Amino acid sequence: MVNVFSLDARTEFFDLVCSGMSILAAARCVGATHGTGRNWWAQSGQMMTVSMGPVGGLSDPAPSPEGPGGRALNLAERGMIQMGRRSGLSYARIGEAIGRNKSVVWREVNRNTGTDGEYYASVAHARAHQARRRPKPLKLVQDEALCRLIGVWMDDGWSPKLISAMLAFYFAGDQTMQVSHETIYQALYVQTRGSLRADLAEKLSLKRKQRVPHTADRHANSPYKEAFKISERPADAQERAVPGHWEGDLIIGSDGTAIGTLVERSTRFTILLHLPGNHTADTVAAAMIREMGQLPDHLRRSITWDRGSELAEYARIQTALDTTLYFCDPHSPWQRGSNENTNRLLRFWFEKGSDLSVHTPEDLRRVAAKLNRRPRPTLNLETPANRLNQLLQAAA
């Protein structure tokens, strides 16, 4: 007779293992065999990220629940996500319950759902604890020969990046004589210098007293840390198979004046946003909510935008329009090809370097209407207005 275990039994099993109990002991506690427990653990998808101790439990169990308000999710929040998923709640509803953006919930579930299709809070918390970066010993503390060679090259004006490349070239088969340029910078600016000379920082071309990082830490205060990336956009948006996916940007004029542009990917229908006085995040959000709020729900599935500061209020836009905003990779305007092409057409009316604040909302509606009545070769010489009207009639 085959035992069929409930989801609650499996959840209890994972809670026990993640608290430090062995797989064998946890399986016995819920009435399962050792083999069943090992299968459950494998199906959780965490085998590659959680190290196992000699008795089959976690060698480094997750810590006790952390307090609320931190940047990382705590165990209580993960527990709420687990309950919300099993109750059929949306990512947005779960996010509201724990005070997080729905994109945070989506990424957490997507990252920690096992092959059995379930999300287990204790397993996700243990995995996050194991994956946290821990301080590593500095490679340049003990190796005097390596430090001496680095010093010689820096005396000749070599940069840390060039030194790293030449070490890899000369000592291709000796990992002990290779080091990244970031490690050299850390030794000079952040950590103890070890065997590096104290005056080597002065040999750098810019002679800075402190390092300006070229890593993600430089963007630690970015408002888009938890936003969806364009790589996460659904396939139907990429293929223009379903209407309701938009691309947006600003047309910039003289003295900081601007007009917002939104283009629907499948019909090329264009909406222009009147931005009187400025194009701050608050102004752009209000204009987008006002204009796109007039569309039916099925025609505002997603919006793709650049990572400009004008969209810092993206979470407010998502909530008000019940849509999802995706952000392009840095310096990649080609990822919004429809919008870029439309903006070039709009320059016929809104010339570069001109004062865009002189155009009234009525002017923008008139220009948008002209553009939407213009036949497009990409639509087999149909007009965007006609294509959109067909979609509205079909929905009605």
C-alpha cells in the first residue's frame, strides 16, 4: 500500500530539516520513510544551494526569524507568501499583506519553487541564509611574492586591470599567482593592505583617496532594484501576438521641457502625455494614469520603459492601472523599437531644441490623431486607429 502524504506533512518535514534535524529524523516524525524524505528534499530544488551535514541535516541551519522592515525577506514574510500561494492569492495581494511590491513576491516564488510546484517558506529562508555573501579572506594578506610583483608593475604605472590580465597570461596554470583587479582595489582602499605597500594607491592614475565602485553597489539607491526587467516580459508581448503591451519614453525639448509618448506594440497606436512645467516622476505618473486609465483593462497589460528617473513612481502606476512595468537594460533604446521609431515621426511636429511647453493638451491630441490616422507599412497600410478600433469592437 502506497502512503499518500498531505501537503501539510511535507511542509512540516521541510520545517524540521531547515531547523537542523536530519532528513531521516524529520521523515520519521511525519511518518515517512528515509527514501521518501530524500525524494521530497530533492524535489524542493534546493540540493545545489544548501549544504548537507554528515547526518543528513543542514550543516548551517537558517537563523531564527528576523525582525520586520529589513531589505531582505524574513521568515514570517515568507510564511505569509506560502499561505497566500496556497490560498490562490495574486502576487499583488500577497505583496499588500506583507508590505512589499508584487515584483518582490514574484521573484521570491519564482526563485524558490521546487520541481513539485510548491513554495516552502522554511526551505526558501534556509536557501537565502546559505546564499548570503560572507567575508572571504583577502588573497593578498600572505602572498608576499605576488604583492611584490604587483608593486613593481604599479611602480611602472600599470593599472590593476592590466596587472590582473598579465598575471592570468604569465601564470595561466597557477591560480595562486592570479588575482582580479577588484581584489587589488579592495586591498588598496577597503580592506587591510596585507603585504601591499602603503604608498601604492598613489600610483593609480586618478590618485583617489577612495574607490568609486563600478559594481551594482553604485546603484544601491536605484528605485528600480525590485522592478521587472525586460527579460521577464511575457512572450506574447515580445511577439506582438496580444494587444495591450505598450512602450514609453520622453521627447525632450529645450529648457527641460518634455512630452511623454506611449506606443502600443501590436497596433502602433500612440498616446501623448502632456507634462506641463516639468517631467518629474510625480508629473509623469499622474499623466500616465490619467491617459491610460481611459483604456479597457485588456489593453493595458504591460508598459516597457527606460530606466530614467521620470518613472521612479512605477509602483504607483502599476497599482493604479493594474498593469506591469518592465524596464529596458541600460543604454538599450533598441529594446523599445516601436517607441523609438514613433518618436522619430513625432519630431515632424516637435522639433529638437524647441520649447515643448507651448503645446497644449489639445495640440497633443490633434498630433496623436494625425499620427494614428497615418497608414503604416508594418500594418499592411492600415492605420493604427483602425486596428485599435477593431480590437475595441471585438471586445465589446
